[in-house]
Amino acid sequence: MFELILNVLLFLFLVYAAIFNVIEAPVPDKVQRNPYALQPGTWPTVLIVMLLVMIAINIVKILKEKKGKEEFSFGAFVQGIPEFFKSKLFIGMLLVVIASIILEPLGFMVTCFFLLFTYAILLGDKNIIRNLIVSLAITFFLYLFFGVLLKVNLPRGTVTALRNFALWLESLLP
Amino acid sequence: MIQMLLDGLAVVFQPGTFFMTLLAIVMGTIFGALPGVSATMAVALGLPFTYSMDPVSAIVFLVAIYCSSITGGSIAAILFKIPGVPSSAPTTFDGYPMAQRGEAGKALGVALVCSAIGGLFSALCMFFLSPQLTQAALSFGPSEMFAITFMGLSILTSLDSENILRTSISGILGLLLATVGQDPMYGVQRLTFGSNQLLSGIEMIPVLIGIFAITEVLQQTISDDRLTADDAEKAGASTIKTTMPTIKEWLSIKWVILRCSILGTIVGILPGAGATIASFLCYSTETKLSKYPEKFGTGIIDGVAASETANNAATGGAMVPLLSLGIPGGNAAAVMMSALVLKGVQLGPLLLINQPQYLSATFVSMIITNIVMVFVAIGIAKAFAKILSVPYSILGPVIIMLATIGSYATNMSTMDVKIMAIAGIMGILFRVMKFNSAALILGLVLGSICEGNFSRAYTIYRADIGAMFMRPVAGTIMVVCIVALIYPFVGPVIKAKFGKNKEKA
């Protein structure tokens, strides 16, 4: 059922994109008047139309394949939703998304430590003290290796205290 | 040629570059040996290491990771029946039964030497073929370039004949993602949904890293069958001694090695087809050509040789279209292409004419890698239990952080990290929908080349699509594409009809 719902959502999203977003700025007059120019909207529109046809076929195919199967019901799907939100997969996704959001305000070091520590717990590491030490050590190693040795300008964060901490740490290094 | 070779040696043997090449070989072999880290993911994880390198050293480094990761994949395939990289899957068919018979050392010996032979053969082919293809490509117009990029997508779709509809959807979705931002001809804003950050389009590297690295870690998070150090100890990994087969045995597989080297290189050259397709194709070809096909799958060195020669032969092949046409031969080559584009390298036929050191350095890097990796892999096979003793609760999050650094450092943009996270989740949804991530990536990478060339050809031929493909090269390639796309539908019908006729006769 989830597969079917995703296909339907993709179909609807493409319909929306085709109607409102293929062209978002005026096409220059010179281009519009040129009969030999491929209009900027043509290529994406052709792709969207092809996708809509293929996804529609795919939806029909899924319905034919799964019709009559016990697990293929909306009720079973709704029942499975709370399970999904408790699953390791969902929490894993959430941690990755949170890390990508906090990277800018909190900087590389806090984000790295947060992700290493929490993801290790998610993967079943029950030794909290060892996890803390390993997460801290890897954070510093990655910061030193990429930030200092390879001179990748890792984000220091926009929160003043964290930014000052990163700058202070960098000042300690030769 | 000799001058080019000397230039390549001069680049690779600079102390810094040589050290990084050795590091890449060790990293690549370890990544390849770890189940769940594909060759493309290994190359993607190597990206942050290249940001401080010059473009030639970067390609040398990434090529070394690519070749050695393909070889590393054979270790887990032989010892545990779990391919370290997808292209080692056919190695399990004969490698694992050999290991069960107590011949793991011999299977490893065959796998490593055949990998090296396949890799060296394809490196030579790359070195001699790329300049020829470049010369030919100079006469290519936009219609030929469009046809070649289209061929990449059509071949990928036709090879996944079980799932042709979903693979096509994935490829076209990739092409559509490539249209986000300003159009390549007139700069008109498309499909940005009002986001200024999407005006410059969707960056390839965060999407590649998200789909290959983040998706895999998320998938491994819910997987119960991860390899552990205990499994390695039980399989006796630490006591395995890699041994070489006898001269008689080598002579018995000489034609297997030659055939698979040639076929693997050809498959690698085809845009869209990569090491995985090469190894499966060569394995099945050898079962048909063998005098004793019934023995395949029971643990014979022919099977291991076929798979491992072919997948490494595809590595050199994949570099041919990348260096001579600016079109990646597979996903790993697509990551390398992104790394070069990021460094401002203008890919295309003029690259090798203006800067031949890209070819010579890649060639020397492949030669060194294919020789050194044999010894590195022998060591890693012995230390495999220790490598696996690093728990996934440490390895998984470290992969995510390497992926984050790789995505961020592309443009020093946290938006790219968000795109990586979204791409990772999209990869999971793709698995639910049974879509093909490789096709999506290929579509995304080829999208702007495809549209740009089609648009130019459309204007040059005054909107006459028929005339666009009447040129001999473009026309021939388009016929091949159409056959490739139609065959999966028509092929079974023809086979069924011929089968019936035979039965009647």
C-alpha cells in the first residue's frame, strides 16, 4: 500500500509541477519568436508527460499485482503507521535530518558529536561512557584531519558561544 | 605516447600524490571488503580528501579508490558469500563453495591476480582507445552527443529487463531533476518552486552521496545480518593464506581471462553499464562457452576468474567515455566527473587534447593501483577479522559524517547537506517503490548534457528532428538505442515464437 501511495503522491506532485512550475520566469521575446529554438519549457514538459504516463501504468500494475492480498489494504497501512514512527529507520532518518539542520547554527563539532553519539545508541551501543569518549575522539579527529590538515572550511556555527569555542580551538593549533 | 607516459609518472610519483594514492588503495580495498559500502560509495566517501588537491591528483586518488574497492569486494564474497561490492556477486557462486572446501586461499589468489590482469588490460585499452575516441569525437556535433548520452540511459533501462518500467521512470526522474534551475540555453528559471538556492540547479555531489552513502547506512540500521568479527573468526579469516593456483590451472583459464578482459572493458565503455553488469554478463557467457558448464557454481576457479577479471576490466572501460567525451561510463565515474567539474575542469573531447596529463596520470594510477592492490588485499584479507571488529555503531555514523563533510565542502554550503539528507531519504523511498537509484543518478548526471545538445541540434537543424538523426553516427546510435529499448518487450515474444516453431519441427 505504501508503494501505491508514494506513486500516487509522485503523480500528483508532477501534475502540480507541470501546471505551476515548469516555467517560473518570462521567456525572452527573441526566444519566443524564434521558430527554431527549443522553448525552455518544452524539455521538462515532455519529461513530465512521459513520467505521468509511466507512473499511471505503474499504479495500474501495482493494483493488478496486489489486488486481493490481505496486507494490501488501507486499514493495514494505517495500522502500520505508529510502528513506522517507532522504527529505527524513521529515527535514523530523523537524526540525519536534524544533523543537517543544526549544522549551520551549531557548527561542525557539536553536530558531529551529536550524530556520532545518538546514532551509535540507535545502532545498539549500550556502553554510554565508551560511546561518549569515542564520539568525542572521532569528532576531534575529523575536525583536525579535514578542518586543519586538508583545510576544508568546516562550519563554526552561528551561535556565538560555539563559534568562539571553535575559533579558540583553532587558535591553539599551529 | 612515451612523453605522455613520462608525464603521468611525474604526476603520480610526486611524494604527496604517491602517498595519497597508497592511502586510496588501502582505503578502497577496505571499503570494498566491507559489505554495504559499494565502489561508488567508496569513491563518494573519498571526495572530501580531494578538495585540497589539484584536479589531476584528485582523479588519480579517486581512480585508485575505485579500482581497489572493486577488488576488495571479492574478499567478503569468497569468505562469507556476501559480496563486498555488488559487482562481486557472481564471485560468490564459485568463490564461496571453494572456501567451504578449504580452498579460500586459492580462490582469493585467483580473484586478486585476475582482478589485476583485468584492471591492467583495461588500463591499456583506456590509454590507447581514449585518444582515438577523442579524435573521432571532435567531429561529433550536438546530435551525436545527444545520441551517446541517450544511449547511456537506454542501455541501463534495457539491461534491467525485469523492471524496465520502473527503471525508465527513475532515469526520466533524474533527467527532470537536472532541469531544476536555469535552462542551459536561455537562463529561464524552471522548477525551483520559488527557492533561490535552487536557481543554480541541484548539485550532483550531495545527491550522489545521499543516495549511495546515507541510504545504505539507513538500510544497514535496520539490517540484522551485518557481518561481525566473530563471523570472520569462525570463517578462519585470520589464518587464511592466499595461495596461487598451479601453472597448469592458470593455463586452463587463460582464455577465460582474455575473453572477460575484452568483454568487461567493452561493457565498461558503454555509458550506463558498469562493473556489476560486466561481471554478471561475463559469468553467464563463460557458463555457455565452457566445456564443463555443469561445474559452474560448484566451486571452480573459472567462475571466480570470469567475475573478477570482468569487474576490474570495466573500471578502465568506464574511464574511456569520461575522459574522451565527458560522459561517465557508470556511477563511480559520475562521482569522479562531479569532482572534476567542481574543480572547474571543462570535460569533453578537448580535455585530452589540451591537457593530456589527465589520461596519462589516470593510466599510471591504474597501473600502480592494480599491482599494489594485490599485496594490500592479501594483507587486508588476513586482517579482515580486525577490520570487522570495528562495530557498525561506530562505522555507520562515521560514514554519515564523511558524507556530510563531502557534501558541505562542495560549495561550503549547508544547503547541500540538507539536499544530501533529502536524497538519502529519497533513496529509501526509491527502494520501497522498487525504483532504480543508479538510473536516477545517471539521468541527473546526463540530464544537462542531454538537453543542451538536443536544444543546440534542434536549432542547427531548424527544428527538423528527422534531419538531426540522419547523420551516420547519430542515426546508428539512435537505432541501437531503439533496439535496446524495444528488445526487452519484443525479445521474449520472439523467443517464445521460435521455441514453438522448434517444438513443431
